[in-house]
Amino acid sequence: MGKLYLVPTPVGNLEDMTFRAVRVLKEVDLILAEDTRTTSFLLKHFQIENKMLSHHKFNEHKTVEGIAQRIKAGETVALVSDAGTPAISDPGFLLVRECVENGIVVECLPGATAFVPALVDSGLPNDRFCFEGFLPQKKGRQTKIKELAEERRTMIIYESPFRLVKALRQFAEAMGDGRRVSVTREISKVHEETVRGTLAEVAAHFEQNEPKGEIVIILSGKPKGKEESKEELENEED
């Protein structure tokens, strides 16, 4: 039986590619790519000449069974997304599940993931956090935002640059202008930028400075009330 590798790729700077990731991509029988054009550039840079097959959200429901059978027959396969770690707001989950159900060994290499540097850079609490990925664009969006308004943990949200200001204004309406937020864009690229402040301040900044590139929003959780803080302190003393 073969094996499935999940191989993270750089979210920006190509130097973020690991030696191990390059070796695995050179050794496998097949590389599954979210966009073969994007991955072709990466492979050419690292002189990797292995065969590629397109695997994205529009065809993965139809292809996972066949790929799993190929691995069971002895092929080693690597899955990459356009940037970052596969299955994190990218295709990958369905194939991993299919492989697990078929007793196929799955190995995810450590590597680039956009939300980790954004979270660490934010200055907001990162001992406990929740990853929300992309919020619904239309149906269910307001309901979801109202739910997040009550979340105590730091929240990680992906957003399009075209919807960033609108999203920040929606958060402010549900959570208050003073809620703390950090927005990081173009991670690991030449124009990487992190803007921190209140929702009102950061929204105003991006109204004046049009955002471009990949966006990660790090949003502080709902602050504890005085009574909750007092109760928590008393429990610690006990």
C-alpha cells in the first residue's frame, strides 16, 4: 500500500518551503494540485518534475475514491494547495477522510499556515483561540457574527480584501467599536503589513488605505464582566 502526504507550500516567500517538503514532492508518484498552474511555478523553482493531477473543491467529490484506490494499489501521493497547509480552508479533508476509512497512512508535514504568524503577531491572547476560516458571504452571515460576539476566545477569520472594511464594520455593529482586532495581509511577502487597534480604528485605516492581498483577521474575544472576573479570582483562591 502507498501513502498520502499533505505538503504545505509557502504562503508568500518561496524560501519558506522546507527541505523535507521538496524531497517528498520529488519522491512521490503523483502530486495533487489545487491549481496546476500555480503549482507548476513552485515545482519549476525547486526543479521538481513529477506528474501532477488537478484536485480542487469543484472536482474532489468525484476524485477522492479513485485516488484512494491508486494509493491502495501502491502509489505514493502528495496533496498541495495553492498556498499554506492543505485542508485549512482549502481542499483536503474529503481525501484524508477517504484514506483514513480505507486504512491508508496519511502524513501531514509541518509547514506554512497563514493564521499562525497572524495570530502570534497580533498581540492578542493566543493561549486559547478558535479558527473560523471564511464566514458565510450572505446566508447565515449575520447569525454567525452574532454568535461570535459572545465568543470568549480570540477568533481567527479569513476575509477577502474586497469585503474587509464591510466585515470590520459588521463586527463593530455586533460587538462594539472598541473591540480589539489585528489585521495581517500579504503574509511572508514583500508588502506584509499588520494593523492593530479597535474595530473602528482598523476599519478607518483600511477605508483610507485600500487593502490588497490575502487577509487574516485576529479578533479579540468578548471581555469578561466584573462579576465574572471576581468569581474567577475567588475560584483561584479556593
